[in-house]
Amino acid sequence: MKRLAVLLFPAALLLVSCANKEPEVEFKPIQLNWSARSEAAESHPDKDRCVISITSSLMQDKRILASKMELLDYLVLYDVNGESLEFEGICGNTAFKDAIECRWKAVCATEKNVVVKFHNGD
Amino acid sequence: MSRIMEKIYALFRMNILIFVLLAATVIALFAYQNGLDEIVFLNLSDYPYVIPETDSADGGSSAVAITRTDSSIIVDYELKEGYAYPYAGVKILLGDGKTKGLNFSKYDSIFVWVKPRGEGTVRIYFRGYDPAFYRDGDEGSLKFNEVEFFPLEETYPAVFVPQEFRVASWWVAQNEISVHKARVDLSNIPLIEIQTGTNAPLGYGTLEIRGFCFKGKKIAKLDLVTILVALWFVTFLIILVIRFFDYNRERAANRKKQEELEKYLEALEIEKTEYEKSSRTDPLTGCLNRAGFGSVLLREQENLTKNGSPVSFVLLDIDHFKEVNDTYGHSVGDEVLINLTKLIQGKIRNSDSLVRWGGEEFVILCGETPIQNAQFLAEKLRVAIEKTQLIPQQKITCSFGISEMVQGEDPKRLFERADKALYASKEGGRNRVTSATYRRQR
């Protein structure tokens, strides 16, 4: 009986280790409600690229993913500043208004990477 | 007429005809062997020209006298010295005694009734006419087909076959005839001679000639074989021709059948394609249904696994759709679905797949699209739907949930994430886009 168990245990271990495990995905729902402050901002040629870049940056940011909020709901206001576009995101959920991820700013200039800066200086 | 021809045609087509032909051949050969005899009696009373003859023509002094009865000719003779080979006998003219006679060549047995009253042999000449040797008015130029035998005392006939005859060698020598032409020929016999044989004793004697009988077959063996072979040959030729036509007809019919089958197959293929298409398509909106979604998802999954190409999943739901149905009726609801489908189809890429997930829920599967791009697309769609008057009765908006496929995960999890994002959009007040962002493995 003992011998059988000794034989079966490594076999079972091998099977379990070889089994194709499904990856566990942690996710955070995020809403971005974009709102242009001016017509110039709305029709800016880099607007679409900037929106996608900012969305990507936000989605990959560790503060967003580590947020205690169940849903990150941002109102994103944007306007033209010189040749660049300036974006400002504010959380819709006021209960967490002091949270670091609740307020951010980003400047999107032509052919430059977008950097999202959260308000408390990070 | 054509019906008779059809019957003959059918008869030839059947193999039974070969068996009939085989049976006929066996019967014909058996009948030939055991019957089909032709027997001809040479009745002497039918031939009035009977001439006695002796060796006096050759310088001898023998004497002869003939007496005719109803059934026979009695030849009384006296052989005397004078000629080296004394003889006496009788000539029976069958035709004109010169050129026209009877044909005995087809008979295979010759019966001769000669009863002697004396010793010695009897000689019979079947004198044959052959235009090659015949000299006009010269009886001696008729071929001497001879046979010599000892006649029986009894009343039984002497029997010969034509092969037992030979052409007299002295006649061949006298006429200088080539040995190749000196063959027995009984095809035209104008004269028969019956004489005392070689070395017949001198003195008185009598020959009583009672008659001749010829026995043969009604049909010659060669003719019979030729007829049978010809019959077989013609039958097989006809069968062969019929088979050839049958084969051609059959081949044409098969070709026609094959063409018909190919047409049916083609029609079935088209039907199958249409059925497959309809089984994968939503009949109301014309976009894919869940069944159609399976194959598209599989393709995109493979793309992600092999090339690492990102796949995003946009789940959208029409806001307050039940109210639209309840207020304006299902036809208006259907109009919303149709117009919404048209709007979305016009804004997505050809490589993206729009699927009616069920009721008022739709899915857009975007290949080679990361989540931020899908979010951007969804936002554009949301704004476009909001700004478009899908139905005149009221404004229609949609809520969106977006997720990106993670390599190796169950598609159910992908859908769950998108569903949760959609739920967040709904909870957040509808007409929103929510993305299910996730921690990427690096």
C-alpha cells in the first residue's frame, strides 16, 4: 500500500504540474468620459492619438490597478495649449477624492510620449 | 415491323441464343453421323441402252449374248483364245454415252449386285468424262475408273467406297496422262461397263447384273461444317455489333446521369453554403449570431497564440430597449436593431466582426486591437449612436464594456470581464464606455 502511494504521488504531481493552467487576470473597470473645453481641442489633429495613448498609460498604471475603488470613473477635460493638448482627469466618485489616482494631468505633444502625472506630485 | 425487329434484337442480346446455337450444332453433327442419308437405286430397266461387248474389237473371238428381264440383265458369254486378255461384258449407257452422265462423286458407298455363273473376277468400269482428255467420237478417251473383285455367290451385294476405285494404268499409259490428273473422278459418268475380270477362265459363263445402289449424305461434311461455322460467325458478329451499340448507349446514359449528378451536387453545395451561412447569421440584422461567433473567436485566439496579436472584445447593450419595445412595439424595436447594426457596420473595420449576442446585446470582436484602441472605438461608436436618430420616436444610446483577451485564458473569462465592465457602464448611468483594464504580465 505504501509502495503504491509512493508511486502514485510523483505521477499525480507530474500530471498537476504539466496541466495547462488558465491565467488569473486581475482587472479594474475604468471609465473615461472625454470632454473638450473648446472646439479647437475637439478638432485637434492629434486628439485621437493622444486619447488612445492616455487610455493606454492609465490602463497600465500600477496606481490605477491597485486602486481601492471598484470602478475608476474619470471625467477627462482637455484643451489646446500652444501646439499641445492638455488633459485633466477627475474622479467622478467624490468619496475617494483624496486618493492619489483620483486626479491626474497629461500633456500630449506631437511625436512625444504622453506622461500622466497624478496630482500629488508623482 | 419495328416490333419484330425489336424482338429479334432482344433475342440476339440474350446469351440463351448461344446455347441454342450450341444445341443446334450438336444436333446437326449427330444427325449427320446417324442419318441424313441419301440412297439412290440405279434401276437397270430405266436405261434401255445396254450394249454387249467382247474382245473381238481387240482381235479376239469371244462371244456374248444378253437377255433383259424386269429386274436384271443376264450376260451369257464364251471366252475364247485369240486376244491375250480375253473378255466379255456389257455397256450400260447412263446418258448419251459420251459427254453427259450421272454424278456419283457425292456418294461414299457403292453397292453392286452381280451374280456370276463361272469362276474368276468381275471388272467394273465407271467411265468418266473429262473435257481435258476427251476426244470427240473416241469412246476410249473416257476415263477408266475401275474396280475388280470376286463376286459373291449369294445375293448380297459387293460394297465399295470411291477410294477403292483406281484409274486403269494401261489407259493412263496409252493416253500419256500426267499422274496428277489420273485421279478417280466420278462426277460425270456417261457409261458403266461390267466385264469378266483378268485371267477369267476360257469357256462359257454367265453374269447376272441385278443393279447398283449409291449411298451418301444429303449434305457434304464440308458443307455442313462451313454452314455451322458461318452460322456461328454471323451470330457472334451480330451479337458483337449489338453489344457495341448497347455499350455506346449505356455509356451515353451514364454520362448523362453523371452530368445530372454533378448538377445535383453543385446545387446541394450551394444549398449547403446557404444553410451554413444562414445558420451563422442573424436573420433580422444580417450580422453574425453566436454560432458564427465561435469560428471567428477561434481564428482570433489562434492569431493571439501564434503571433501575440491582441484581441479585444467590445460588448454593447442598447439602453432602455425594453421600454422601446413596450412603448412602440416590437417592429420599432426591430428597426432600432437594424439601424444600429447598419451604423456599427459602417464604423468598424472589415476585419472586425459584429455579432448579435442575443436580444439587444451585441459584441464586436476586434482582431489586432489592444484594449485602448477598442476603448477608443467604443467611445466613437457611443458618440455616433448618441448623435444619430436611429428611430424618430426617441433617442437611443448604448452602454459598452470592453476587455482584452489574455493568452491562454478561457473565452468565458474574457466575456465575464467585458460583462462586468458593461455592468459598470449601466450602473454608472448608461451611455458610457467602461474598460476592464488588467495587470499585464511582463
